Amino acid sequence: MQTMNLKTNNYRGEKKISVYKAIAILAKNNIQVDENEAAVILNFLYHVAKIYSSAKTGKTLRKHRTVKKLAEDI
């Protein structure tokens, strides 16, 4: 079973869901995706989990905001 490599979001945790498992889970909910689409979905979910995890531990989310949004906050 192939697992995807998520170097783009710097996720350091273990990736336990394979692309094929994600396709199967989505198919159970009548959502048809190919391998590339499943990889994008998993990448997004790992990124969201990373942000949620850092927020839960008290780390700031400021680094995830855009420069324009930061300027508006000041």
C-alpha cells in the first residue's frame, strides 16, 4: 500500500492514511476521486491538523496569516 509524501506542508507527524484508504473512505460516502485528488485532500487535512495542533498547544497562528491581514490588525 502506497502512502503519500507530504513534504509541501512540513508535516512532521506520522502519516497513517494511504491514498488508497482515503479513496475507499470517500467512496463509502459516494464521493468518487482519483489518486491525485485524494492526495490533495489528504495534504489539506494534514495541514489543517497541524494548524489545529499548534493552536491547541498554545502556539500562535500569526505565522499563518498574510502580510495584508497582519497590516489590517495593526
